[in-house]
Amino acid sequence: MKSARRRHDAEMTNDTSPIVWVLTDGKAGDEQPMIGLAEAMEAKTILRRVAPRRAFTWFMPIGPIDPKDAPSRRGSPLSPPFPDICLATGRRAVPYLRKLKAVSPETFCVLFKDPRTSRHGADLLIVQEHDTPRGDNVLVTTTAPNRLSAERLMEAHAAFAAALAPLPKPRVAVLIGGDSRHHRFTGKDIQRLLHGLHAKLDSGSALMITTSRRTPPSLAEALADLAERPNVHMWDGKTENPFLAYLSWADEIIVTADSTNMVGEAVAIGVPVQIFYPSGGHPKIDRFIAALSRKLPVGRFPDMPVIGNHPPLNATKELARQIKTRWQAFKAPPAPPS
């Protein structure tokens, strides 16, 4: 293991550009924020995905890694050479981060979200305001990190200009999630959402609609029918997702409350944001939206509109800066005794 680490150190060419693992179970909602952090750190990023067998997931995050993924085994997500920094998130990733720290103490381990155990192996926790951990090794943020860099938004803006520039203003990005552990789109919810979107079109707005893999078929079909009206651009699920382009062209954003990541991305743009609440909910989501509301005006769609732009709320660059600063301090040799 030590020789693998030394080989890795020899590959380093710039102390300010670390080699970073992004360690998750591959879910986009977990992986993409960590990639966004790594990109903001200007790091060489390596994706490591864990896939423990079901019997081992039952005991996670407290239990061990799946033995098939031992670092010495070929194809293990923990196989060396080890990184300078590991960015991990998700319940299944916690035991793997703990194991990584045990076999590579020189790796600076960062865990995003409340691990719900003190045995997480992280040198640094990053949690959102609605989570409870606090301490010297904890950074607190309102929204999750994301990949909404100015460069990516500008590229998406240009790539979809031919399709979106002809739409009349105000252009409204409509970000639709779907059913989750805590939310369900009932028939009444769909009717209420569609009624509000038709009203937007009737008032002269244009709609740019994107759905997710969780969007129930009944809602997707209703939105596809809506897209037959003029001044609607809807992603068909078959081509490149114009999510970033919709954000870059948006004068307003409507986003569903089932995804805190999507809500966080919406408020990162700086245009008015309204949240649509399907049936259900969870106290943590309520606390998250309450924390947002203390920093910027947030509307409720379709009943409580909000007007006026606000400063973009995006902590990604600052979190990346703080991680690099703490990593530099972590790897610095101890001061000699006076």
C-alpha cells in the first residue's frame, strides 16, 4: 500500500491540483454534486462507484464493506493508487470511506451529508443547514454543491440558442421531478400543476420543461399534451438533456419540491423561483426551504408568485476553496517544537 502511495506522489506535478476520487454508489443525485466540487477544485477527478451486495447494504452505514471490494482485490472501488482527496456521499459509501481512511491515512477524506454515525472515517463533513452535525471538522452550507459553472452554462446557452432564442419572454424553466420516498404526484396535484402552467402560457410566458426518471407516466403524458401548445419547449427524453440550457435562458424558474438538489440548482441562477409542492413532504425538506427563504424570496407555485431577481446562491466555489485549504493544512508537516 505504501509503495502504491509513493507511486501516486511521484505523479503529482502541482500541489494545488489534487487527485480526487468521487466515491458514491453512482446515483446521479449523489455523484453530480461531488463532481461539481472536484471541478471547482480544478482537480483530476476519478469516479469510484460502490456496489455492495444487498446483504451488506442492510448494515450500512455502520457495517463493513462488502468483502468482494477489499482494496487488495482486482476491480475494487478502493484499489490503489490512492487519491489526495476523496469526496464521498451516500449511505453505501460511508463504510468504503471508513475503509479507505484505514488503509490510506494520507488521503484527506470528505463526506457530504449527515452520515448518521460517528464512525465515518471523514476528516471533514459538509452538511446542509437542515442536518444536525456541527463542529470544527464540519462545514455548513444552505444548498448542495453543483456543476453550474459559468462556463458550462454559457456552453449550454449557445448550444440551444437556435431552439430557445425564438421563445417569447419571460421564458420559464419548469423543472419536474417525480415520486419519491416522501412525495407523490396525485391526480389532483397534476391537475393543479397543469392549471398553473396553462395560466402561464395564457399570460404570454414561454415554458421550457424538463422531466426526470422519477416523473410518473401520467404527469409526463399531461406535460407532453401541454407541449402541443405554442411557445413550449419540452425535452423528449431521447436527445441531450437541455437542463443547463433551460437554466441559462430562464427569466423565471418553477421547480418541484421533491428534489432538494433541483431546488438548490434553481436558486443558483438568480432569477425568481417558485416551488410546486406535490402531496407528502418531510420536515428536513421543510427546514431546507425555510433556510432558503431566509436568504432570498421563494414563491409557491401556482398560488404565491414571486418577482425580482436575487443574488445567485451557490456555495460550490467556496466549499471547494475551503476543502483545498484544509487539505493543504492536513498534508503540511507538523511545526517543530519550540
